[in-house]
Amino acid sequence: MADAGTALYSPVPEGLYPFLSISLLTVGLMVAAYFFIYEVTTSKFSRSLVHELLTSGVASLFLGFGSLFLLLWTGVYV
């Protein structure tokens, strides 16, 4: 074996994990709350499937990345 390999480094500095986790989870929870309010207050006949899918997708994206950075912040390396 000629090459022992190189170390892998995170593209995001570890000092940003707390800020990213809190901010992404906050935005994700706000979008999820907006989605819930939209579902409760809008009548069944005037809802838009595209609006629902877009809103739920954005909330899922922010909550997913926020959870990832929360796990990294607490030391659970995934």
C-alpha cells in the first residue's frame, strides 16, 4: 500500500453546529406551524395540493437538517 489515505473533514465548521441546529429547527417549526394553521383554517374545497406539498416539503427539509446538526452538536456523529 503506497498511500495511507487522507483525513476527512467536515465542510461545515464544528463551531457552527449550535447556531445551525437552533436556527434550522426554529424555521422548520415555524413552517410546520404555518402548515398546521393552513390545514385547520382553510376549507376542504379551497385547499391546494401544490401549496400543501411545497409547505410540507420545506418544513421537512428544515427539520431534517436541523435534526442532523443537533445530533452532530451533541456528539452523535452520523
